[in-house]
Amino acid sequence: MEAYAYILLGSNMGDSYRYIDAVIEKLSTLEKSKIIQQSSVIVTRPLEYTMQPDFVNTVVALLTQLPPQTLLEKLQEIELSLGRERTIPKGPRTIDCDILLYDDMVCTTPTLTLPHPQIYTRPFAAQLLLEINNDIIDPRSHKPLREVVLCHQ
């Protein structure tokens, strides 16, 4: 069964644009998956841990047959392959790959929360997501996501 997964990519170390391109290259060869769309690439300020460089962000839409946990593991392998180190929570990183949505799935496990909370707390995440698909329905409220995120901002 195929699912639509929307993945937020972010980088603020080194050549951030190169890291974003490298992830997209790796995602384009990911088994049982195909990139079907990408949002624009924007620069955003760090929100929680603010003593770090600005981030370069984009969202990709992926059509995949991988289950969400497997997809998460593959994304973490990509992060590691590109030098991701988890030393400071919310701190600088070569690359960060977050699953924002996986079809209309709602789940909370120790390693994965869907939909990703950033959709509601970081306006740029919702902006990039809605740029790809303005008709997404929020899996939690079953209302158009564009209406739900406006309420949270």
C-alpha cells in the first residue's frame, strides 16, 4: 500500500543548501519511494535554542510503500550519513529530517509522533507543507489544515 509522507528538511551547519540537496538525492533513490513534489526552500530563524545560525528548510512529498517507522529509520540513517550529531537538543545540525504527515495517520510512540507537532508550532513548517498541498486535511481535527494552523498562530 502506498502512502503520502511529507518530510521537513532543515540544516544550519556548513553548506546547508548542499545538505538539503544531498538528502533529496538520497530520497530519490530510497527503496519503495518516490519524491513527487518539493516546496520552495526558505531561510528561517531558530526558535527554541536561538544561539545558532539560521536554518535552510524545505518540505518534500514522498509517495512510499515503507511503513512510517521504517521510513523514520531510513531518514535517521540519511542524517547519520551526512554527519548529523545529536549533542544539543534543538541545536545546530547538518541535517534534520522530520516526518510531518504520513497519510492521515495519528500515532504517538516513543520515537514517532504523527502528525508532527511542528506543524502547529512552527508557522514555516505548515507554510511549506501547504505550499505543496493546500487541501491537506488535519488528521486530528479532520478540518482543512490551513484552517487549523491559523488557529494555532
